[in-house]
Amino acid sequence: MKQSVLIASLLGGGIVLGAAGVAGYQALTHKAMPPQTAASQPAAVVVTQAASVPQTAPAPAPQPVAAAVPPPVAATPPAPPAPQHANYAKVLGAKPIYDTVQTTKTECHQEQVVRQAPVQDQHRVTGTLLGGVVGGLLGNQVGGGNGKTVATVVGAVAGGYAGNQVQDKMQRSDTYADTENRCMEVPTTAKKVVGYQVRYSLDGKTGTVRMDHKPGKRLPARDGQLLITPAQ
């Protein structure tokens, strides 16, 4: 309580001294100015009032708090562009792949043969008749009377048979030479193409693939891969 009264007294004294100083300054100013000017200025009224309310010391001003600064975020590098792939692979070469297989082949040659001539008289009638006539004549000259007739008949029969056999032998011996084309299967081995080893270039890289047929100048591709089914 005594401290509050002391502070109020000091403030009141300070105010009185300040008012006195202001009044003295104005008086000096009025003396220096002309009379008409001094008469026109109103007299200063000093009002002093003692503070009856106890004064307290002002609270210290709050200090500003530094705002939290987030740590710097590293910049994310841009994503690399997607790779560009070719739609076709260039064929650099195709080498055939061979396999040895067992097989047969047909071999033919000309061969000379003996053939029988065509028979005009298959029943050999001509020989039988001629033989019968000759035999009958020979038999007719044997014996006499009824014996002669019997000999003639027997001679004709025997002559006819003999003539038939003679004609058969003559027909069998009637031949001619001819050539005949005869063929036979002979086993052998052969090389067979079973595929192709293909070299290609795709997206600047080379590779090989086996195919069951010979390719053209390029092969279809997508996303860096060939669009073909490799041969087994």
C-alpha cells in the first residue's frame, strides 16, 4: 500500500513540475510577441489531478515465438521416358538345320528277256492233220486186205499224234528277244531340312531363334519380344 502511495505521489509531482515548465515557457513567449498578438492568445489552463488509483508496473510484452520451419523436401527427379520398341525385328541370316534320315529309293534298269511268239494255231490242228495223212499213207503200204485198212487207220492216228507234237515243239521254239524295264527299292540315307537357325536384330540387340520354316526379311515383335512360336 505504501509503495502505491509513493508511486502516485511521484507521478503527481512530475505532472505539477511539467505544468509549471509549460507555463513559464508560454510567459516568455508572450513577452517576446507584440501586444496585439499576446492579447489574442487565450490563457493556458493547467489542470492537475492526482492519481488516486494505485498504479501497477506494466506487464512485460510477450516475446514472439518463432514459427516451426518444416525441413526442406528433396526434389523428386522426373520419371525416365518409356522405352520405344520396334514393331519388327530385322532378319540377319537363316541357316538350315539338317537331319539324317533312313529312306528308300527306286532304281530301274533295262533287262533283255526272251519271249514266245504268239501262237496262231493253239490246238495244233495243222500238225495233227499233216501227221495223220503221212501216217495213213505209211500204214497203207503195210500188209494187205483188211490188215492193210487197219494199218492205214493206225498209221493215220499215230501220224496225227506225231504231227501234233511236232507242231507243239515248233511253236515253243518260236521265240524272240525283247527288253524289259525292271525296278526295285533300294535302302539309302538322305539329309532332310528340319528347321532354320535365324539371327535377328531388335532394338539394337542381336539374338537367335530356331524356326520350322525359312523366314522373310523381318519378324513381328512387340515390347521387345518376338511374336513367333520357336520350333522345338
